[in-house]
Amino acid sequence: MNIKREDLDVLLSEEQIQTRIKEIGAQITEAYKDRDDLHVIAVLKGSFMFLTDLVKAIDLELTVDFLGLSSYGDSTETSGVVRMTQDLSLPIKNRHVLVVEDIVDTGLTLKYLVENLQTRHPASLAIVSLLDKPENRTVDVDVQYTGFTIPNEFVIGYGLDYAEKFRNLPFIGVVRKG
Ligand code: 5GP
């Protein structure tokens, strides 16, 4: 399907997203204020925009690293097979790791990621996801901070793509029905 910007309805506006990120940032600041060494890991590519706004909303010293995972290919259905496309550049042993995800759908990506990161012995491991689509979950995953719980629809924008496009939209949209 060839989608254009005009085919999208706004599900979450830029203002809604920014307001919620400030709340989550304050929560994370409070939760980690007595721990040294907060290490934020963003899962590429979808969480790049969430990461940049979230770290600005966390009022602590922190470090950032990136990890590339892919399970979708070019379609809107998960392939179920998670692949690491880029590994971390820094060790995480004994560090307080906060993983930043764009969206949790089936949970397969996060399960793979958590199992992988646990083998590297972080001091603690928590997840923050901007979006959660619980209806489609096939495996249990523990997400400590969630921005918005949304219906089981394919969403686009604010880092999330449709066939690699639309990641630059400042809002989150859905394809208009009918
Ligand atoms: P899961 O493994 O939980 O099924 O899927 C997680 C990954 O699939 C997300 O990190 C994201 O890249 C992609 N994904 C899941 N749902 C959507 C969606 O509605 N829109 C887009 N663009 N990507 C999604």
C-alpha cells in the first residue's frame, strides 16, 4: 500500500506526547536519583525520537548507547524472528540500564533483548516504552514505564515507520479507514 501524509489520522498529538514524556522523565529522575551510573539504551530505529525527548526530561547524569534490532522487515506484520542489526558500543556490567523502546506489540523483541542484556550482568535492568499494544501480546514482558496504551492498530510517526518512511512526523498517526 502506498500511504501519504494525508491518509493519516492523528492518534497522539505532538503536545500529548511531549506532556507525557515530561511526566515519565520526572518519574525516572525520582526513581534513579540515588543510583549512580544510569545508562540509557535506545533500541533503533523506532525509539530515536523518543530517546532524544526523554533524556532531556531526565534530570540526572546519564550515558547513552544504541542497539539495533529488527523483526518487521518492510511489512506491517511481525516476522517473529528478532535479529540484532547493531550491538552496543559500551559494556553494561554493573550499570543501571534503562532500555528505551518505541512500542511493545507481541513482546518478542523485548523478550529477546532482555535475555540478551541479562547475560551481560547489569546492576539493574528496566524498560521504558512510549507505546504499548497489549492486545497482541504473545509473551510476558515486564515494562516499568509506559507512555500510552493503544489499540491494536499499526501506528506511524514519531520514530515509527511505514516501510522506512514517516519516522520524522512529530505526532503518532494511524492510516484512516474507509
Ligand atoms: P514486538 O516484537 O513486540 O511484536 O514488536 C516490537 C517492534 O515492532 C517495535 O519495536 C516496532 O519496531 C515494531 N512495531 C510494532 N508495532 C508497530 C506499529 O504499530 N507500527 C510500527 N511502525 N512498528 C511497530
